[in-house]
Amino acid sequence: MTLLEGTGPLGPLLPDHPSEFIVGIVLFFIILGVVWKKVVPTFESTYAARADAIRGGIDRAEQAQAEANAALERYREQLNTAKDEASKIREDAKNAGAQIQAEMRTAAAAEAARIVQAGHVQVDAERAAAREALRRDVGGLATTLAEKIVGEALTDDARSQRTIDRFIADLDAAPQQA
Amino acid sequence: MTPLATPFLPLEGNAPPTFGVGSFDSRPLFPSAAWTHGDTAHYAWTDIWVTNHILQAVIGAALVIGFWLWVSHNMKIVPGRKQYVGEYLYDMLRNTVARDILGHDYKTYLPYIVSIFSFVLINNLFGQFFLFMFPTFSKIGFAWGLALLTWLLYNGAGIKKWGLFSYLKRMTVPAGVPVALLPLIIPLEILSNFIVRPITLGLRLFANLFAGHLVVLVFVLGGTYLMFVSEPIINKVAGGAAMILAFAIFALELLVAVLQAYIFTVLTAQYVSSAIAEEH
């Protein structure tokens, strides 16, 4: 009566008709075709793009990190250079100061020597002048003294003593005249 | 059958009942005169090729294709809600079924895995949802069709990788078996790998769905009979209890529907994996 009735000894284990067997296979192939050509490639390319995006992000972060490291290195280098330069300038200044000090000291010493020299020269000149004046005067003085001594009585010790005293006193007064 | 049928639909002519055990019989959508009069010799081709079960398989296939095209349409690197659902399902098949079982060649077989799982799943779920209330794979022709395809797939994959004779040797002569045992082992391996595998694959799917639908029928129709046809009051109570229990059976059948789709898919992957494995 129905399509099922009269099927062989296997009962429901055999299809009523090959139609469902064939239709099932055909439908599956249609699904497979769409999934194969459209669905799976779309999913896989999305996943690949996502993996790429994530990997790209990591790459960018790594690059930024490297750049930061390079900048840090550069700053550190600059800092070191600046430090070196500062210490060099300090050293130079110290050296220059010492040099200036030495120069000043030399100049001062030279000046002092010059002043001393000038003093010496002056003293020598004065001394020579004094000696010359003395040499000139001593003759006259000696003559004067001798005249005075001779002019008085040689016997009178007291007188001669007074003469000598007078001479000395004159002599003391003489430089003030000269 | 007759007292059971009366509360529902008056049946005309020789047409089979459209519910109960009759739901296992395919009904033509446009029955010819020969069919309505039970004239076996003169069925029109539409009586066989354009039936409710064929239509439901076609709708199932259309839903599967529609679903995958919908979720894979306009995919973004950062998924939205729709894409998230699609990726969740796809990843389950791709990572936990295909990749874990098939290893590094899994992308070759991924379309097959995705297609077979979704096609079987939606047709199994038809058994629990309105409009059809009938699992397509409890018609054994559909189950045999997919079992045959899987059989062709794993043997084809093995032959393609190893060549015909090398593949047959690998599948029938396990490594490390003493020569004395070979006369026993080889027929067993042939039986197991080439005959039992496709038969159990198709039969398991069919039998689970067929039996599940039958149990639902027993509870619902039996309960209906006890409530409406049977006279003693105790039978009416038992019928009500059966109707309530039918919901539990429905829940169980939902689990079976998903599980059988998963098992069919995993076994397909497993068979392909054993056919292309380096050692087994």
C-alpha cells in the first residue's frame, strides 16, 4: 500500500527507493562545493589577516622598543660627551688659572727684582757720590785740622784736646752743609 | 491504527497515515492518481523524487549553505556578534575535530568536515523542531549516502597518499604482527577497515535517529491513545504521564541529534587520519 511495504528482508535498513540515497549525496556535494570554495577560504583568510594584524602589532611594538632603546643610547652618549666636555673645560680652566698665576708670579718677581735692582743702583750711586764728596772734603778737613792744631800751642794738651773736639764738632756739622 | 487515527485526521483513500509510524513513509508532495490508489506499477516519478522527506533534506541543505554564507559574509578582523557565532562553530570543527585528529594536513579535509557536520546536524535537529518533526537521517538512504562518501573519502585519501597497493598493505597488515597470525589478521583487518566501518557509520546514524523518533512516537501516540481512546481512568492518568515524559525524551533526542552529528564527523576524520597516518 505504501512505498515502504514490500521492501526486502532488510526492512527499514534499505531505502524505499534510491531517490533519497542519490538526493542525499547530491545535496552534500552542493554544500561541500559552497563550503570548499567560499566559506573555508573566507574564514581562513580572515584568520590569516587576524594573525598578521596581531603579528604586525607585535612587530610595531618591537620597533618602537628598539627606537626607544636607540634614543636612550644616544642621550646617554650625549650625556657622556657633555660630561667629558665639562670636565675638559674645568681642567682647561684650572690649567689656565695655574698658568696665569705662574705668569703673575713671574711678573711680580721680575718687578720686585727690578725695584731691588733700582734700589741697589740708587744706593750705589749715592754711596759713590758720598765717597766722592768725602774724598774731596777729607783733604781740606785734614789741612784745616792740621792748621788748627799747628796754630795752637802744641804743648798745651788741653788746648789741642779742645781743638780736636772742635774739629769733630765741625765735622759733624759739615755733612749738613754739604 | 484506525481508532488511533480518528481523533486527528480523517484519511482518504489508500494514502498512508501522515503521523505515527506512517511518518517514516515518504509522501509525495504532488501525489499522482496511481499513488493515491496504491497502484505500485504506475507511480509517477514525482511520487518518488518529490516527497516530503526529499524536500526537507533540500531545505536542510539550503539552510546549511545559507548559514555559512551568512556568517562568512563581510568578515572582519575584529568579529561582530554574528561572526563570533560562526567562528565559534567553525573553530570547533577546525581545531577540535579536524586539526586534533588529522594533524598538519587538516585543511585539505576541513571543507568535508564542516559540510558533513552541519548537514547531519541540521537534519537531525529537524526531528525536534516544528514544521518537520522528523529526523531526515531516520530514512536510511540519506545515511547510506553519507557513509558511502566518507568511505570513498578515506580510501581515496589513503590511495592518493600511498598508492593503491601500499595503502592496501598498510590497512591490512598491521606492523609488528607475527607472520603466523597474518592469515587471521588480514581478513579481520579487511572486514574491519573496508566493510564494517562504512556499515556501522551509516547504521549508527540511522538507528539512533530512527529509534529516537520511534520512542518519541511511542510516548506521544501511546499517551494520546491512553488519554483519548482508552476507557479506564487509570489509563488516562498514565497517558498524561507519558505525554509529560515525552518532553524528557525530546530533550534526550536533542542531545542524540547533536551527538550523532559530532560522532559521524569525528569518525570520518578518524578514518581519514588512519588512512593517511605514517604509523598505525
